[in-house]
Amino acid sequence: MNNKLTISEIFYSIQGESSYAGFPCVFIRLSGCNLRCSYCDADYTWQDGDKKSIDTVLDIIDNYPCELVEVTGGEPLFQKSCIELLSQLIRRNKTVLLESNGSFSIEDVPSEAVAILDVKCPDSGSKNSFHPDNVGIIKERITRIPNSCELKFVLSTRQDYVYAVDFIKRNNFFNMLPILFSPVQKGLTADTLAHWIMEDGLNVRLQLQLHTILWPNISRGV
Ligand code: SF4
């Protein structure tokens, strides 16, 4: 319980992504990441951060009038105490989202948390980082608890789109869980991606980052 985490920021905002987009949400952004994606908009998390005990983090969270909490990064599972944080939040009856880059096994992530996992595409520069065990773990989790996992693809090019569709088909993920397709900021236009999705009739959700629409000139704390 006294384990410490290195925290980049804790803030209260509107959830901008996932099936929970639009809901008020408290974000706990942990420092550090094992990847270096080309489009990273949270590179400040790679270095900075303050050490805080899990008790202190929970006390801060309790001050917000909100039951939805997302643990993000950086890469949150880069810090082992993240699992303890998730468990403690669940014990406090929070609805807990974990946003991970998918490169760590989610075997120890509590089933009550919703795991939103990135699958990195070629233009991210982090292709093939998805932990191979996660395919089986996701299938087992969503069989026990439907909607306990979501998959997210950030797409920069047509090459990324083709890669994403192939990954989903190869692993039989269509119609099994929520799948989110996001155009990379300042890259692929949402309009182009929307047309590709409609042409192929894909059962995926086109996702625009709601917080960047609400607060276009603010890059941290939203
Ligand atoms: S996984 Fe996320 S935080 Fe890490 S480099 Fe990629 S985009 Fe940035």
C-alpha cells in the first residue's frame, strides 16, 4: 500500500477517447515509457515526474467529484506498482480505465479494470511491440467480462490502415470487442479515414480526440 509511483500529472477533464468518450474523468498520468512513437504527444512523460505513494494518489483522487478514473502514461505498466494502484482504485469503487501501449502483458491487470490497448502500426516506429500473450489474454477476459478490453489503432497512412485491418482479421477480433481507429493528429485527415471505414463497412469506431477539439490550444492537463 505504501508503494511509490512516479507521477507526471493528475488532472480532471473530459474523457476524449474510447467508449467512455464524453464522460468526466480523472486522469492519473504515470511517467516513463519503453517506446518512442513518432507521433508521441506525451513525450514530457519520458523524463519528468514526482514520486508519490499510492495512498497520496488515492487521497488526491478522492477530492474530485468523479467515479471514472483513467490510469495512463507514458506507459503505465512500465511501473510495477501500477497494478497495485489499479487494485486500490477498484477497491474504492471507481470505474477504472487503463490505457496501455500494449507492449506489456496485461495478465496481472485486475479484471474489473477496462484495458484499452494500443496496437502500434508501422508509421508509429513501434510496430510489432504488441505483447503476443495479450491476444489470448484479451479473448479470455472478454469471454468472462464483456467489454473489459478495447483495442485502439492510431493511424498515420493507408499503410497503417491496411496493417490494422489485417491484425484484426488475423486475430478474429472483429465483433468481439470495441475497436477504435484514430487518425494521427496533424497527419491523416479524419475525413479520409471515415471514407476508408465506410468503403470497407468496418465495424470499428472512428475516434477523434474530444479533448483536442474542446481545448485545441492546451497540450497538458486536459
Ligand atoms: S507509447 Fe504512448 S507515451 Fe509511449 S512513446 Fe508511444 S505515444 Fe508516447
